[in-house]
Amino acid sequence: MTFDFTMWLILALSASVIANLFSFWYIRRVLSKLMFVGENLSDLVDLLSVYKNHLNGIYTLEQYYGDEDIKTVMSHTTSLIELLNEQYGDILSMVEPMEFEIEEQPEETEQDAKTLIDQENVFYAGTRKRNT
């Protein structure tokens, strides 16, 4: 009876280890594909932004100023960039490196140092001598 119970435990443990290894492999594969798509999508948004700026530069030239076709292409490019940011913004934020704000600590001035020493001296009364 103990042998059968141990055998079932070993079988369950083996199945669990195999399932965990498969899950780890599958999740790693899916995440690598997601990162690939995210990086390419980030590049696409950057390229579209550069294209929009170039198109805006052409639109402001004197010979093309007021051209309806260029204005329509500019509005389509703007809406496409907004759509990509709305629909795939989560993927884009996963790919972009996080930026941390570093708080600059103010430099300690001579007056601050003197105040700190004075505050420390309040608690220090010196050595007390015994009259023995």
C-alpha cells in the first residue's frame, strides 16, 4: 500500500515538473516574441513621427503651402500615430527603458554645518568630574 502511494506521488511530481518546464519554455518564447513586436512597433512610431515632421516641413514651404493633399496626408499620419499609441501603448511602455528621477541633494553650506554642530553640542555637556 505504501509502495503504491509513493509511486503515485513520484508520478504526480514528475508530471508537475514536466508541466512547469513546458510552461517556463512557452512563456519565455511568447515574451521574446512580444518584446520583438514591441521593439519593432516602437521603431514604427518613431519612423512615423519623423515622416510627419518631414511632411510638415514640406507643407510649410512656400510652393506647397495650403495644398489640401499634403494637409490630408498630415492628418492621416497624425491619426495613425495616435491610434498606435492608444492601441499599443502598453506594449510600447514595456519596451522603453524606465527613467528614474534623481533628486539632487542641496549642498551643505557653512551655516548649516555650524547649526548642526550647535545642535549636537546642546546634548553634550562635557565630562563631569566627581568630587571624591
